[in-house]
Amino acid sequence: ASPPVMIAVDIGASSGRVIIGRLPAASGQAAGTLEMEVVHRFPNGVTEIDGSLHWDAEAIFAQVQAGLEAAGAVVRENGERVVSIGIDTWAVDYGLLDAEGELIAAPHAYRDARTDAVIERVHATVSPERLYAIGGMQFLPFNTVYQLAAEVDLAGKRALMIPDLLAYWLTGVERTEETNASTTALFDARAVAWSPEVFDAIDAPQLFAELIAPGESYGRLLPEVAAATGLDPAVEVVAVGSHDTASAVAAVPADDEDFAYVSSGTWSLVGLELDGPVLSQASRAANFTNERGVDGTIRYLQNVGGLWLLQESMRDWAGQGRGRELTHLLAGAAALPAGPVVDANSSEFIAPGGMAGRIRAAVEAAGGSLPAAPAEPGSGVDADQAATVRCIMDSLAAGYAASLRTAAELAGKRPAVVHIVGGGSQNSLLCQLTANATGLPVIAGPVEATAQGNLLVQARAAGLIEGGLTQLRAAIAVDPVRYEPQQ
Ligand code: ADP
Ligand code: LRH
């Protein structure tokens, strides 16, 4: 029989990839190790339409189809067989469908400011305390509950979260994957079900589709999708931790010791894996979230501003004609001593644009300073750029350490190690600063943890691997780099 493979569609806020995963059979006692082949990469980002920020979902879907077509070609060439496709993306955003099941408009992106006007109104009908007691969500201005409250007319409409929208376009089946549903603040963390109370409070119909858990199948490919991609119509689209962070945490290469993690990409998601939610007032006051993970775990974590601050600073400099390579910027920052820090968690950094200037302003507001931009930019990394990048790294490391300390206190845990996964795990300055700030060893990698978590859940659904997260984690491909805390 032809060897089975899985396809991961993993789309972050800054880029997407389509990856073929193979899980060779275990030999003797040792579990097999996941092998990955990236067949398609594409940039992602928000699009401004009439002054507000959106995702071009149709363009993203075209990239997904292109990736599936590329994967299909590789698989045919190798004489393999695709058993399933799994999709993960960022959380909280959704597309609205009309009565015919057509997408009404490009989905709003979470960095859009439209919720500013409604948050107080929502809190007047359902208090932040009550919202937390139900959903256990960190207050973030873009939580789905506020986005829905900002919609003008929801009558007769249906909503699908972004990964579910892509799965719907592949299969024609409407479902809401559970880990992502848990990020909406419309979800009851204890009942693991939608919360009618919260929908009522914002006067919205319960417009999301029935829940589906990681490992369950949405259904088979639509004939037209099979024809367009060259894949077999028998291929199933299987739910994974469709919230990218859920898939990333599933692929933290932890062994038995108590661990903390940082899923480091556009955002940094910093926290612990728990068996149950922490819904206490102390937890609310500390603004920790209880997102659902694969296998019913709880991702007890906090969103820290993340490499978005760096991405946006780089975009700024490129616009000024002094774009610099990431590796050069990081080397420039690593050569400097620790400098001023900003609160990377602050909502002042959520919106795009003018980031380097906003960081400078925040440093100055706190009484510090960064070198001025030169009148005549040099050919290499300028002093202000190196100092800004250094500030971002010091601020992220400080933010990680503060979040982890609080998480450990509130959850009554003592993590022995911090795993950093995702694109940021390649940032050795950030990894070392995190070890220093937390006083714990940092284990960096894998870079593509999210895709690995996605593929391993599919592999288990296909019967290629058995067991819980411990067994799945034993199959992760990683050559981790370890950083010891230094003074
Ligand atoms: P997302 O899934 O949110 O789009 P990723 O996990 O792909 O994000 O991480 C993207 C980030 O990874 C970039 O913003 C960049 O800072 C970092 N990164 C990518 N490549 C490297 C590298 N070679 N060295 C250091 N950092 C890197
Ligand atoms: C990371 C992420 C994060 C969410 C944010 C919207 O990609 O999914 O977990 O909070 O995007």
C-alpha cells in the first residue's frame, strides 16, 4: 500500500506554509519521528479597506489551494497517499456568511480599532468579572465578543472562525473547532460549550456552527476542490488545534518535568499547560487567559506584544529607505548592553504603523532615551536601530519573565525550564535574555512547532501514532538549543 502522509496548512499573522508530514513507523520501543517537507510558503498581513483592517480571506484560500496542489504533486511523484489535511491560523477573527453560505465581506482583522467604541457598552451588560468567570479570557480589546458587538446587523448571518472558514471552503461543512472557540470569550470554559448568557448580553444570535474537537473530521474534500488541487476527493479535512497557539503548545518538546512555554511569533504567548482553568479574581486581575488546548488541556497564558514590535519597526525603517536584514539588526542589538524597556503588553502597540517612533515615545515617557536617528543614514545598522531592537528584546524578555512568575504563582506550579518555540526560537539574543530574566534554562525549538502539533494530531486521527500529548511530543522533530541563565 502507498505510504500515508498528512498535510498541514499553518497560517500565522505574518506568513503561511503548507507542509507535508510523514511519520515513519516506530522501530522497537522508540516512537518514529515526524518528518516535514515544506512545499509552499507565502507572506500574510492585513489589508486596509476603506480605512479599516481586514484579512483577504479569498487570497489566503487561493494560497492554500496552491499549497495543496504543490503537495499533491509531490505525493503523486513519491507514490504516497494523502490521508488528511489540518488547518490552523491565528485566533479570535471570523468571517460572516449570508443565508446562501457566501462570505459577506473580507473578515475584520483583530488589529482594527473598531472595538474601541463598544467595549464599555459590552461591560455595561456583562461585567468583566462575569465574563471572566464564564470564559476565563484575558481582556484584549480584540476578543471576538467585542468584535461581534461592533457588527451592525447580524440577523440571518452565520460566522466561522478563520480556520473553520478555510475548512468550510474545502469541504462545504460548517463547524467551530474547540480550541479556537475558547478564544472568543463567548465560550464557557468549564462547560466546554458556547455561553448563551454572553451571546444574549451582546444581543447577538448564536451564529457559530456546532463544535468539533481536534482529531474529528469536518468531512471530505468538495469535488471542485479535489479537481482544482489534484487531490483525491477521499481526503479528509481533520480538525487539529486550529488555534495556532494550541498546535504550537501541543508540539512543545517537553518531557516529564514541569515546563513553561513561550510560543514566539508575531505574538508571544507565555504560560503553562494545566489540567483545568484558573478562573479566580486574582487570575482576572493579572489578566491571564484560559484557552483550551489539545486533549482538553488548558493553556494558561498571557499575550505579550511579541515580535510584531520588531516586524513593524523593520517595516518603518524600510519605508524610510534604511531597511536592514534581521540578522544584522539582532547582531547590532546583541553588541549593546541592556537598555531601557517598555511594557510590551501595552495595548498602545497593537495597531500597525510608526512602531519605532511609538517605542521611542514610550521609552521617553518613562524617562529614558534612545539614540536619535542619524540625519545621514549609514550603510549598516544605525545606532538608533540597534538600540531600538535591543529595547524590544529586553522588553520581551522582561515581559516573559513577569508573565511566567505570575502564572506560576496563580497556578501553584514551579516550572523547571522554559521552552521557546516558533520563529522567535531562532533569535538567540531573545532566548539568552529570557534565560537571564527568568533564571531558568531555555530550550529553543522547534521553529515549526505549530505545523508539528497540527500534523501529529492528524497522525493520531489516522491511527499512525497512539497516546496522549506525552506520546505525541516524543515524536517531535527538534534539535533543541539550550541556553543557561547568566548574570
Ligand atoms: P507567525 O506564525 O506569527 O506569523 P512565526 O512563528 O513565523 O510567526 O515567527 C515570525 C518571527 O520569527 C519573525 O517576526 C522574526 O522575528 C522571527 N524570525 C524568523 N526567522 C528568524 C531568524 N533567522 N532569526 C531570528 N528570528 C527569526
Ligand atoms: C497567535 C495568535 C494568538 C492570539 C492572536 C490573535 O498567532 O493566535 O494566540 O491571541 O494570534
